[in-house]
Amino acid sequence: MFYFKRIITACLALVALLTHTTAVAEISNLASQQPSSQETPPNQSVNETKLRIGPGDPVAGKSKAELCFGCHGEDGNSTSPEFPKLAGQYGIYIAKQIRNFQATTRTHQVMSAMAAAVIDEDLADIAAYFASQPMMKGASPSSNKIGKKLFENDDLPRMMVRCNNCHGTTGKGQNPGNPVYPVIGGQHKDYLLGQLINFRKGARNNSPSGVMNTIVHRLSDAELEALADYISGL
């Protein structure tokens, strides 16, 4: 019996490894779709900024984003945990979420209505404005050991890849040119927890290949709370 359990454990580990490899390949493929005009600017720091901002014009985007300031803050740092911080978020990611609200792939009483009023000509500029702001940051590092473990370590028995594999070591994304998975480090705890719960319930289904729905379905309420607590402090 012990021998068969070892075989099953080894198989699960192999499946997790293959899942991890597939996720990384998907990220690389989607990241390669960035606008080619932004690939080789002469200055690396400028390059990073442009990659994070995306194809829009942040200067033009400021006036176009004024209706967003009431919820998300003029600098992209909302004061209410009901509304996410957008400061330093990938421009392409922000634009994707707005399009998802427009298509009802994602729904919210306020955002669905706001997104419906955004025209394609303005969308990239609005997203670029928030992406150009100094990146969101947590108030203080969390000492939550459970959340830290989930964020930094794979859990092969449950076929779970660590969170920082996709979201970066400090939750600020893997690199400026990869907008597939969002900046989450320093986001409001309540907002993070609400989205994790939505993914688990299936109320939100717009992550790449449904990876978030799969991952959080394996987490307990206490683990979700710990994870949100830890990430919010990054």
C-alpha cells in the first residue's frame, strides 16, 4: 500500500510540474504580443516604463481618466478597499479588465456601467495613465507565515504552483514586459480577498486558462485570508 502511495505522489508531482511548465509557456507567448515599437528603446529604465504603460498616451489619459478618480484616486491609489489600486498596474492588464466588463465576462455594479462609457480610442490612454503612476505599495510587510508560505512555495500534493511564480517575488509582476498576470503586491487586503473568493465561487473567470479558479478552489477560507493579508503588505 505504501508503495502505491509513493507512485501516486510521484505522478501528482509530475502533473504539477507539467502544469507549471505550461503556465510559464503561456505567459511567454502572451508577453511576446507586446507592441514591437517598444522592444528596443535605448535606455533600459525608459524601456521598462514604456513596457508597463503599454501603447497608450499617459499624458492624454489623465484628463480622460478623471471620472475614474472618484473611486481609484487621482494617483491610482484608492482610499476605499472596495475599489482596487491601479497605480503602476500594467496598462494592457487594465485595458483587458475594462474590455471584460464591457463584454460582461466580468461584472460589477459600478464598473460595468463605467466601462460601457469608455470608447476604444480612450481606453489605452486611460490605462497608460494609471500604469505610469508610482507603483502601489503595502503599508508594512506582513508577518503572516501561512500567507508567506503559500506565496513563496509550491504545494505539489495539491498541485499548486506558488503565487510568486506568476506575480513576481514581491507581487509586482514578473517583469514590465509581461502583463499577463497583474501587480498584486500592496493591493487592498479586502479587495484581494474578495477577488480570491469570487474566483473560487466561479463569479469571476477571466484569468488565463482559468488558472486562478483552479488554484483557489484548493484553498481554505483561512488560507485565502492569510494570502490576502500577506500580499497586501508587500
